[in-house]
Amino acid sequence: MTLAPLDLAQVCGVPLADLEAAGQLSHYSETGERDEPATDDTGFAEVLGITEDANGAAVELEYYLPNGASLLELGWTLLLTDADGVIIAAAETGLIPAVSPEGATSTGTVTALPDTLCATGEALPPGTYDLVAVAEAHGTRASGTPYLERTTALAFPVELGEIDPEPESPLDDVFTCNEPGPDSIHTLPDALGLTLAVDLPAGPWASDDLPEIPGVLGTADGRTILATIGQGVHAALVDADGVVVGFVHSDSGDAWLAEIGPERPVELGTPQLLTVCNPDGSLQYKEGLEGTYTVWPFDTATLKEIQYAGGTAESSSETVIVIANPQEVTFTK
């Protein structure tokens, strides 16, 4: 069993009211034990919300199953209309396997909001729109008979603004492949009270078997800082010409929320990996280095709250780079 899909190319520029009048958005439910569509014991669809970030906007959708039913496949069609009710953008997920756990009453989906005008292919401009989400569900009723259903959510208002670009990492302001590194420890960006102390293991370091770099994250001026931090120390490698040629990375992508203060230093330490800068600025793993380089240890932290020694506190969402004193290390392949 299947339902005739909405043809996105055909609905572009069509008033939503025309689709409603033609019955293409009407609720339809059919089960294998009936000859006619059923209107009782049916599911329904809902748009829960819209989220925006630098990658665009995403739609949170929910499909609620008929009583006791089990879901097998679920697909969504998204229709975006302008102030005149005309469809200006559309997208579909296609039917996707969506086996529901026993006893589940609904299932959620997050998918991208249509971001281009269907008539021109240009980016959707900021403005106010209505989103209509149409769910198609295939499953099995409590009786064991199969069912298929099309149900349309109520129109959801969407306010799209200018999306700010993803902020640059503070790392890019200090260490960039094939660009000059810092002049000295005194020209580094403000870490808002965080400090990093590192005693690098003695060299030479084998490129394919780097030692763990132990570090201690602390604070200055009696501050206590709540921040999300990584578990290990990273480092930038600068050659004799003062150019960044590679990085040592913590071999752990895990981050955690830590309270760091005068009496609460945080120890860092994980296995390390070496990456070398390619001519185009990309990084290459498992490439060896030979020679002596200046190693700049660092960590990044996203601050949540700063408590000052005098007892005042302020919230923060700033991401900072915390850099330790540089040291020279010899590498071997």
C-alpha cells in the first residue's frame, strides 16, 4: 500500500488553499481490513518548533500513532508559504524505516527547513512564513493489520532572521597553518582569568608515538570559573622561521563541565596525535616531522560563569584559548 506523493515541482507557486480544496492535504487513513478510508482511531502530526544556527534552520516534528499501533515507515513533506498563502519552498524526507519501540505513542524527527525558493533556487530571504508539515506513515495496528496514513499538521509560523556566521575559533586568531605564530607569550589573547601550566616531557619525541602532555588548568586573581573544557592538552608547532607547521592534538574529543579555582585546579592528560600542515592549510595525520620546533601548549574553554574574588559573579558564553609557555622539542620520524 502507498499514497500518491505530493509532486514538489507541481506545488511550487500554488496557493496552499488549492491543495486543501483538492483534498491533497486532507487526513487519510486506510487499513488492510477495510475497503474505505477510516476516520476513527487515527494518528496526527505536529510541528514542535524551529531551531536556527550557522548551518541553517531545522524543524522538530512529531508523529503520534493510532492507539496501539506500531510504526514501520515514516516520511515528511514540508511546505513553506508566504503571506499570501502561496507555496514558495518545499522539501521531503522520503519514506524512512522508523520502527517504533513497543508501547511508543509517538516518534520525533528533526530535518532541515527548506532554504531555497523553489521558483528560482535562490536562498530563502529573512521574513515571516507559515510551515505546513505533512506526514505519511506506514505501520501495523494493534489488531495486526497494516495501515497507511497521511496527516497534516497545523500551520506553524516561522520567523527567519539573518543568521550570524559561525564565530571563528579563538585558535584561528593565534595559530593558523602556514601562518606566523605568536611573537611572544606577552602578545597572547586574554583568557579571562584561566591559566595553563605545562611541563613538556623531554625529547626527542617520535612522531608516531608521542608522549602524553600533562597540564594543569587554573585561574588567576582569585577567580573561580565554570567552563566546558577538553580532557587533554593540545599544542601548535612553530618552525625556526616562526611559521606554524603542525599541531599536537589530544586523542580525545570528550568535553566536560569543570569548576576551576584557586583551590580547584584541573589536571589534563590524554594520549596525543600529530598532524602536519599541508600547503593548502589542511592537516595531514600520520605524517612525520624531523627537527627542533617551538611547541606552544594550549587548551580551549567555553566559559559559563566567572566568580570574582570579591564575591561578584557574571555569566559568560565566550570561548577562549589558554596558552602555556612555549618550549623547544626535537622530533624524529
